Amino acid sequence: MIGVMISKEMRTLVRNRVLITFTVITTALMVVAALMGNARVEAFDRERVDAAAADREVWLAQGERNPHAAAHFSRYAFKPIPSLALFDPGTLDFAGIALWMEAHKQNPAVYRRAEDRSDLQQFADLNPAWILQIFGPLIIFCAMFAVVAGEREDGTLRQLLSVGVSSNTVMVGKVIAGIVGLLLIFSPGLILSLAPVAQSTGVVPVPDQAFRIWGIAGAYLVTLAIYVLLALAVSSLCNTRRSAFLTLLVIWGTAVIAVPRIAGDAASTLYPQPDAREIRRDLAAAAGAYNRDTALKERELAELLSSYNVSSQADLPVSYTAFSLQRSEEVAHPLFEEVYGDLSANHAKQDSVLAWFSAVSPTMALSRLSAGLAGVDRFHHEHFVWAAEEHRRKIVEQMNNDMLVNAGNQGGRYVSSPEFWGTIDDFPYTLPRFAEFRGQYTASAVTLGLQLLLALGFAAWAMRRSQMLERSR
């Protein structure tokens, strides 16, 4: 009997011109968005490669120069763009793609592309993830609002139940048919929009790209299945097509549009972003902490003189200027970490607010998982930032050590040879594996799993209630 139900529902879906229209439009939109995203991400990556090459050329061509002056001139770290960003750009346009690795400063990432775009350009930057997250549930609701309510309104549901078909059989048949219909609508677009990821030649692949692609596909299918079950449940509880459609439209507007907006406002209200001027002031204070601590400087100078068994700074076999510059860096490191750690902790608190709201919005949980799997969320950006900071500390130490060993009492008059600049390594960044951050997404994955179970239970209860009401009439 279940097979008969599935066959009957599938014939209804296949004959549904609305379903066919949705499939064609959705697939076309997602393919176009993926091609646009591919072009945008490849342009991003070309700019990164060209900028890195220009930065290296300027660095190597600076000639004889004081190494500390070169450390202030320094170099840029450019963030590689993961290939999956063409599907879901996440924070790519807002987080910055370059970081200046300057001495005495841990600078934030700059060159946020969103700052250079008009509102019209932002609307034009469609991506497959956004289409699926916003319009996927709406398309499902439009295709399924009459799946039970329509039969009730036409009187065929009572006839079906009168011949002894159970509500479980009806539900299973309609759920399976709905899932198949879901696959018919979204699979072509999902497959074709992810295909350019494997074909991209100018974009950096992530090490575990296959896992991430399957993860993205699974997360979207689970989320859309939740909306299929919601559509079935609501359609079972409504007496007419009109009431079912309006109810589902309200659910879509609430879960997909209103709740994410309210959640964002609540997060920024409860845990507001620190003032940028205060952050700059704290970073400047961290950079100058060593020079302000006269007692520490005097104590360390005494220890340095004692270690070389000399009585004056002029007798040191190493450059005290370079020593103090390096100690200034080292004292500032934990202070920089504290400033950025507080900022990251504030973001984590905002995320916790969003996590609570995602309990009533599968789209919010999906959005977090999608950006994480694509490698374009806050955690992946912070990974790049701290990798760049580690490299900054390394190259500044290299230049201070050159000055420490070779400058003697020349101080700022000492210059390094042009060959020395070639010994400074380029920024060797590798995109991280998803496993490094999996703990950050456990809550979202569990939320989607629980929502799927709740939606399944709600649909089963709604179908049984619908059966009872039909038989009592």
C-alpha cells in the first residue's frame, strides 16, 4: 500500500506544472549564481596572487636598509580564497583579505570588498547558498501546501481513509514522495552549482574538499527535509488549501526572514561590538608596554651586562638596541592576544545568542554549518589571522636578530645587505581542515538533527489527528 501511495503522489508531483517550473527556475538561478560566484572568487584569487607577487618584488628590491626600518615597512599576508566560497561566500566580503605584518603592531585584516560595493552590487552578488537558504523552504511550501489539505477539501482524503488506509501509511507515502520531489527540485541545482568547485583552476582547494562538499549537500538536504515535514504537518492540520498556504507562508516569513533578523539585532544589543577606537588604543598601549616599564628595562639591561660579563652597554658584543626592540615585541605578544582574545570572546557570546535562536529556525543552523563547511566563517578567518601573526613575529625576530648580531653600537645606522631580504620566508599559509573546528559546529549539527526528529514527530501526530477528525465526521 505504501508503494501505491508513493506512486500516486509521484504522479501528482510529476504532473504538477508548478513543480516543474520551480525545478527549472531554481536550477537556472543556482547555476547562474555559481558561475557568477566562480568568476568572483577567481578574480579574488588572481588579485591575491598578483598582490603577493608585487609585495615580494618590492620587498626584495629595497636595497641596503636598516632591518628595523624594514620591519616597519614589512610585508602583507594575503588570505587564500577557498574554492567552496563560490557556493557560499560567508564572511569573505566582510572580514578582510590582507594583513600588514608590521613591527610592534598586530594589525587587523583589511581590504573588505563589501566597503567598495553599492547596494545594487550587493544584491547582484547572488550565491547558491543564499538561494537555497531563502527560497528553498518557500519553494517547498508552494509545492506541498495542498498535499493533504487539497485532498481534504476535495473529499478524496475521507475516501482514502474509509477503505482502511492508516495515517502512518499515508504519511510515509507522502513523506517519501515529498523527499523525492525535494530531490527533483534541488538536486540538479545543487550538483551543478557545486560542479565548478572541482573545475576551478585558479582557486585554492581545501585539503578535505570532498568531505566538505558532501557535508554541504547533506546539511542542505536535511534542512530542506525538515521543511518538507513541516509542510506535510501543516497541510494535514488545515481544512483548505488557502489556510495551509497562508500558514506556511507565515512560517517561512518567521523562520527564514524574521527570526534571523531579530537574532542578529539581539546579539548585537546584548553584546555590542567594542568601539574601534578603544581597540586601537588598547593595541597601541600593548605595543608600548615595554618602553613604559622603566624598571623592567633597567633590570633586563643589568642581566644582559652580567651575562656577557661587561660593565657598560657600549662594551656589549651585541646590539642593545636590537635586544630592546625584540623584548618590546615579546612583551607585547600576550597583550595583543588579550585584546584580540576579548574581541573573539565577544563574538563567541554573540554566536551563543544566535545558537539559541537557531532552535526555532533551521535556516540559521544551516547557515552556520554551510559557511563553516565552505571555509569562509569567523573561525576560518581567525585561523588565517593568527597564522599571519605567528609569521609576523617570526620575520620581525629574524630582522632583530640580524641587527642584534651584526649592528654592534651602530643602532639605527646599521644596514643589512640586499641579499638578506631573500632569507625572509613568504607567508606559508595552508587552508585548515574542517576537523580542526568541528567542535564549533556540533551545536548546529545537533540542532538540525533534533529539528528533523521533531518535524518527523509533528508530521506523524498531525497525520494521525487528521485521520481521527476525518473519521469522526
